[in-house]
Amino acid sequence: MRLLWLLATLVALTSAGVLPDSAKERFDNFQVYKLTIKNKIQLAVIEKIGELTNKYNIWKEYDERSQQVDIMVSPTEVQHFKELLRFNNITSELMIENVQELIDQEQVTATADSSTFGWTKYYELEEIEAWLDEVLAKYPSVTEEFIVGQSYEGRTIRGITISHKTGNPGIFIESNIHAREWITSASATWFINQLLTSEETEVRNLADNYDWHIIPVFNVDGFEYSHKKNRMWRKTRQPHATNECIGADANRNFDSHWLENSGASSNPCSETFAGDTPGSEPEAKALVEYLTKIKDNFKIYISFHSYGQYLLSPYGHTKEEFPENYDDILTIGKAFADAIEALPYGTVYQYGSTADVLYVATGTSVDWVFNELDKEIGYTIEYRDKGRYGFLLPPVQIIPNCEELMAGMVALVAKTKELGYL
């Protein structure tokens, strides 16, 4: 009996991602569905099964405007899941038939760069940090490293400052707070490279006239884990004192309306677990301390995420209230979206407050900066796509996504300056 108990515990711990030496998790025949949710009962059912993280995984939380949720389903649960949908009259659309196939396609191909750092594949943490070292060594007069702090597992959270002259207004970018959103660090590194190497007039204007503070990979533990063990890992890697599930959603762990209005979860197994207290995650705590220290050095705060094609602004905790300068925030958002849509790709971004355009999300980094550091301009960018690939955006789309980012940022900064915030 004791042997059976030990075996059962071992299986549970392995499934929860607790064992550090467990094999790399595979997602053969896992499927992703887009669900249309019509009422609170349907939503409660999906949110409940979404917490069974060994069987289901919420990819995109409930969007009240579109009434949709994206959810990944284990092959062992597909039949039961379909019966659950029928019983609750929930309509669905199959978006991804086999998640592992898309994961395999993300890996290095014959066309991917191998000897030099480029943007035709996704890089691991060690490779990104080695590239960052090269950049710092190559451009010592205009770049400087900054250290945010240490992760739970003891990794250093690193950033780079790009400054061509004193007195420039600052812009802070935090990327890859959610581990599985690989397009964010790919975009951040590409953006850094453009600021240092591009000769295009608009890009040179951004580089020369603004100070840039950029963290390419913020959730270093989770990002490493997403490469080495579980491609779909989202959270941090700090164990929970009373639960076998690991990590918290670092972007729900900031002390700004923390855990209010169902904008995060108190369940340690949830993908949106807010932590036991605000700042319980050492990564979030370190960022708060660092940003507080340099708060006079930046005017705009941007957080890189995926997916869904949104430019989201405060507030996340309520759609009943809006910032005093919300009209300006929307004007800037429209400039960003229009610039991206004008490119040959024709990609459409929605813009507006997080709670109004997408869903209630509390304890986020952007809202904390906006509310606690009294910044007037802050956005979350949710990159490509709308769910065809989700977090598994093919490497061939890295450059197009980055080109959209640059067009959007040029317009965003120009409009922000025009409105007097810079």
C-alpha cells in the first residue's frame, strides 16, 4: 500500500512540474479550442476545468467583448471535454489539432541562423544573455547593463540601457514576464538591435532622442523552464508552501488592486495565481524596488506579451473607471494601431483599457507603474496572432511581428510627444 502511495505521489509531482529532473514534457495530440461563452455558468465550468492543469490549460482568458476563451485539452480528456461542451451548450472551434507539431516546427530549421544571433529562430536564455554581452561590449559608449535583481532560482534579471545623450526622456520595456510568450523576447532583442544599428530616420530619432531601458527576459526561471522542460510553462518557479503546484503569475503579483474583482486567482494551480501576497515572487519584488529607484528616469512603461493583437492600457481592475487622461491614451493607441495596419501585412490591433477591451486583470506591472509611480502613459502590447498559432507563433513570423512593433512604437512615441507627455 505504501509503495502504491509513493508511486501515485511521484506521478502527481511529475505532472505538476515539481521534479527538476523530469523528462521534457510533450504535447502530442493536445488540442486547442476557441470557445464561445454565453453566460456565467458556462464561464464557471471552463474556469473550473482550467485549474486541472494536467488535463487542461487556459491559453487565453475569457474576453468579455468577444465572449471567447482559448483552452488546450489533453488527448485523454478530449471526449469528456466535448461531452462537457454539449451538456453546457458551449460552442467551440478547433484552432490547433496537435500542439506538439507546432512545437516541433519552432525548432531550428535549415534556414535558421546558427553561427550568428538573428531572428529566424527562438533563442534560449543562455544565448540571449551571450548576445547581450556582445552588444554591451560592442557599443560601450551608448549602452550600459542594469541588474533588476535575482530570481527565485538565483538567476540574474538583466537589462540594457541605450542612451545617446544626457537629458533624454526615458522609455522602459519589460518583456517575457510570461515564460511561454517567446515572441516577446525575440521582439525585444530585435528592437534593441535596431536602436543600435538601423540607419532609418524614424528609428534613429527613437534611438538618439530617448533613453531606452529594456529587459529582454524578465521571468528568467520560467523562460528557462519553458525551453528545457515544458514549452507551455507560464508562471515563475517558486514552490508553494502548502500545494504541489509551482509558481505564480508574476503579472498578477504587483500591489495594485491585487486579487480584486476576479482579476486573478488565489488557487496555486491556476495560470493566473496571484501569489500568496503582493510581491511574494522575488522577481516582482525586485522590479518594484528597481523601478521605484529609477522612477524619475522614464516617462513611458511598456510590457511585451502575446497573443491576441491588443494594445492595452490601464485600468485592468475595473471597466467602470478610466484614467483622467484616457482620451489621450486612446489617441496614442489609435496611432499605434493605425501605423501597424498600414503595413503590407494589414494586421489589426485593438486598443483600449485592459478591463474594457479584454478582461479584468489585477496586480499587473503596467497598472502598478501607472498607479503607484504616477506615470501617465503605460501599455501592454499583446503580439500576434489571434489564435491560429497562439503562443507557438512560427519563427517565420518573428521579423514581420518586429516590423509591426517598430511601426507602432514610432507612432506611439510621436503621438505621446505631440500630446505633451515627453
